[in-house]
Amino acid sequence: MTIETIEYPRSAAAAKNSTNWERIGWAFMRVSGVLLVILIFGHLFTNLMVGQGVAAIDFAFVAGKMADPFWVVWDTLMLVLAFIHGANGMRTIINDYVSKASTRRALQVTLFIVTTVLIVLGLLVIYTFDPCPANGAAENLPSFCSA
């Protein structure tokens, strides 16, 4: 009995004209992982260590942060990178453990839809957040809101 091996790439022309999506996914996981560590630890440090710590986290604290464009961009990057990083990891697991092509495709499409919906919902929360709600109690509002 002989073992037949298929050399990779199957043809030189196919290798030159195609994009290696697995290599791009692999590189994305490394880069996004490093960025996520920086973003998450910056988020935790700002929320838990600066100022009065956990005791200071209330609506006014969150509203003050969300009124600053820097923190809006920070939270947007953290949200999008975390979801895409997680979805890419799940895609890899699906590719590794699901052998039936139709099931694999269905799971990948479902994963894409769920990830897209959650990213859109998260972005809606970030970009439609009102730091000065009309009927908010004055003691709960940040200092820059008119009571």
C-alpha cells in the first residue's frame, strides 16, 4: 500500500493568482490579539484604577466617557476587534471539527450573521448613547449636562 501525497500548492498558477485567506486570518488573530490586550487593559485601568476606582462607576462616569470622541473610538475598536477576533476563532474551530461541507457552510453563514448583528447592535449603543437624557435625575447626570 502506498500513500499518495498532494503537494501544496497544487499548481504554481493557482498559487500566484489566489489569496491565502488562512494566512490572512492567522496574521489577523495575532495582530488583533495584541491590540485587544492593549485596549482591554487600557479600559480596565481607566475604569478601575484612575480616580475613585469602582466606586466612581455610575451613569455620569459612563456618560462622561461616551461624550469624549477618544473613548468612543476606543470602545468602537474594542467592540469590533473583539467580535471579529472571536468569530475568526469560531470559524477556525468550525473548519477543524465539522467535516460535512453543507453543515460547515451553514454554521459559517450563521456565525457571520450573528457576528454582524451583534457588531451593529453594539455600534448602535455606542453611537446613539445620549449622555444627557431629557428626563434624567440631575444627581445622576454628568457635570456638563444642563439640569
